[in-house]
Amino acid sequence: MKDARITLVTLGVADLQRSAGFYEALGWQRNEAGNESVVFLQGEGIVLSLFGLAALAEDAELAAGGPLPRFRGLTLAINLSGEAETDRLFARAIEAGGTAVKTPRKVFWGGYSGYFADPDGHLWELAFNPFFAMDERGQLDLSKEPQA
């Protein structure tokens, strides 16, 4: 088993059911493994976990952060196969209750990207990177040359 991988990302949220509904509207599938304290959502090759913000801070033995939204020095990203797909998912995120931070546009590094914040201020980048190859499941494969 490889150590360099991410299998689950946990986000601390203010309202578990609101956040679960937001991510379900974006296509994540709720898994029955959760309970009243945690929701697990299946994505392509990764699980997104939603946990109460105060409870997550307590579990990590840290104080809960200040007011939201704020930049936390972390973004999550979904790489997509083109500009139209990036625009489509961005619109879907905003319709589901996300906040537009930076509308998708051509960017200095030669791709196309935008940012939205989920209902708890977690920052997501949606990007089309013409320099990255994607496999048949829509996952990045940095071992392959991109197809123009």
C-alpha cells in the first residue's frame, strides 16, 4: 500500500445536515456509515467526511477557530476536463448555496479556474489544467502526458 495518498478529507462544519445537503447537491453520495455526529459522502476515489466544527477541534485537541469565512491557507480542488465543465460545476455549487469567491476565468498559468466557498467557508478551486492528464475515471494521472 502506498503512503502518498489521501483517502478521506474531514471538514468541520457548523450545521451537519445543511452541509450534507450542499455536497449531495454537487453529486456526492451519502453513505449510511455515518451517524448523528458525522456524515460520510462518497466521491470518485475519495470520501468526504463532515463533522461538527467544535467536535472536530476537540477531537484534534485544538481550540476552534475564529469567525468564518476566513482564508485558512488550504484549498480543496476538483480538476475538470474543460472550461465548460468548470463553468457548469461552479454554477451548480452556487445554486446549491455556495458563495462565489472568484468566478472561473483564464489564469496566468495557462489554465482556467475559479473558487467558491461552501456554506462553512471551506474554499474549493474548480480548474481545467491543460497540462494535466486525466484517466478514464476523471482522476489526475501525472504519470501520463496530457492529451491536447
